[in-house]
Amino acid sequence: MPRETGTDLYVLGIESSCDETAAAVVKNGRQILSNVIASQADLHRSYGGVVPELASRVHLETIIPVIDSALREAGLQLAEIDLIAATNGPGLVGALLVGLTAAKGLALAAQKPLVGVQHLAGHIAANYLSDPELEPPFLCLVVSGAHSHIVQVNAYTDFKVLARTRDDAAGEAFDKVARSIGLGYPGGPLLDKAAREGNPEAVDLPRTTMAGSFDFSFSGVKTAALNQLNRLQQQASQQGGSWQDQVSLADFAASFQRAVVDVLVDHTFAALAATGQKRLVIAGGVAANSCLRQQMADRSAKEGVRLSFPPLILCTDNAAMIAAAGYYAHKAGRTDDLSLNAVPYLELGGD
Ligand code: KG4
Ligand code: ZN
């Protein structure tokens, strides 16, 4: 496809904060021309989680071919790109450095502007790719493997964090419980699948709320689930059977999933009520969860809230969302120089 001239802005996005090496080309922050994702899930599966050192090494091997594919699929040469956007935090520092360094090298070689993107701003921006009408202000629940935030998005680059998790993130809790009940890695999608036919009321699990705050805490429900599992396993070993003779895997998974989702939904709607917002967006890997999507849709319909969420491929880590967020950051006047560094605990809205 020949590149159109004029005021259009073509952004090359690069993402390597965890275990996906990704590159994408996005036009004007909204239209995906390519979205290449090389997942390392198979590599980390046998360890039950991401091994940072291995992740960095594989990013290093994969980053250039992935960028090449993204440009090729978009039908563009590097010279035709207007801006390079790369995740510079939060994430695994060794992993972040690979994508960021590649971005800096390309920006220097091709004399292109560079912009660093905060990963959660990227997740939020995934919604601009899937919902052409979405514009701030809106409220966003961002739920990933490491974060559970409720964010007031005042403008494309103006974020106010209204709530965060005090301990585990929702995705982390999903992954840990999934591993304990014998599902593989990554646990979230497998637990979602296992829960499909289950009864969400089969196992009684707590819903933790914080007085005077929308903050989350998932370590309690995680520990309660693991204690229940322990008890079932002990009973099973005394009786010479399997714990699943007493509670099916589907019922256990559905009950845990529902306990987490109930809290995510309740806190988000409490924040909507407190801020008077009627526009809601969900983002991040856990936004792929079918129960969360359904419960959010039901509650939104009941309360007259307009809800958006991205397709599954844009919920989990990808570089199209980084390109979209980079586009809006650049439009707001931001350009970074080659001293831009990877920041493992970079805050949303922080520099
Ligand atoms: O956003 P993401 O791809 O990476 C981070 O930025 O962390 O999120 C990954 C997290 C993992 O914890 C994964 O298990 C979870 O998202 N996840 C899900 C589902 N798909 C991905 N959790 C629950 N249900 C799903 N369908
Ligand atoms: Zn992510």
C-alpha cells in the first residue's frame, strides 16, 4: 500500500516489557496497518512463569525480525515512518531495554522522532484502535498481570489514578490460583476456559473491599482459594481420591473467577458513581476475561453506562496500543531524546 502524504502520521510501535516481543504500525493513532506479536509463552511454560533473563535473550533474537515483519506487513519502509514509540516502563528492565534500545537505534539511524510510552497508557489506548468514537474523558479499569488500576482519563495524556491494588494484581492472582489447580501457564486464559461450565457459587470465597477507598486487594481471595484447595486435597488424600471428586475443577475455577470479577466490577461502578462518569473502558490482559466482559456489560446496561473493551488480541500485550499511545503523546508535544531510559516502576502519567 503506498503511503499517503499530507498530515497523516505513521507510527512504529515497539513493545518488549514482559514476554511478548511486538512491533506494529498504526496510522493516526487509530488504524492498525500491522500488528506483529511473537509470544514467548511456550518458552516460559515449563518454569510456570516468566524467567526475566530468558525473556531478555529471546527479545534480543526476535526484535529485529518482528520490526521487519511489522514494516513489511504495513507496506512501508522505515523512511516512511513519522514517529517511533516504544514502551519504556513499567516492566522487566532487561526486557524493556531490548525494545527501547532498538527504537533508539532506529530513531537515530533514520532521523525520526522518538517517544517513550508508559505501558498502561498503551493498554488504555488499545481502546482507541477498537472504538473509533472513543474520546476522553472516561473511566478505565486497567487490569493486567502486574497492575489493577481504576484510572480517570481526563484527556489523551492526562491520567488520574483513582485506585490501585494494595497487593496482588488481578492477573497475578488468576495465574497463581490457576497454577495451583493444575492448569498451565499463563493461567488467566486457562482458568477462564476451565470456568466456562462451572457454578460460580460452588465455593464460598471472600470479596475484599477497603473502607473509604476504591483500592483493590486480591491476596486475601487468593489465599482463601489456596486454603480451600489445601483442605480439599487433604480430605482427598485421607479418602484415597482426588480433590475434584468433591468440587469440580470447573466449579472451583468459576467461583474464584467470579470472586475476583465481582470486586473489579463493584469498585469500578462505585468509582463511576463517585465521579459522575457514564463512559467506561476496560483494558489490559485480564480485560480478555469472558466473565469480566459479561458482568461489566450487564451492569453497564443496567446503569446506563456506555462500555467499550478491545478484542482479545488488543487486551494482552501488543505494540499497536503502544503506537496509538505514542501518537497521542507526540501530538500533545512530547518527544524524547536518546537519553530516554527504561524505568521498571514507571508510574502512569509519570516521566
Ligand atoms: O496485559 P498483559 O498481557 O501483560 C501485562 O502487562 O501484565 O496481562 C497478562 C495477564 C496475565 O496475568 C494473564 O493470565 C491475564 O492477563 N489474562 C487473563 C485472561 N487473558 C489474559 N486473565 C483472566 N482471563 C483471561 N481470559
Ligand atoms: Zn500489559
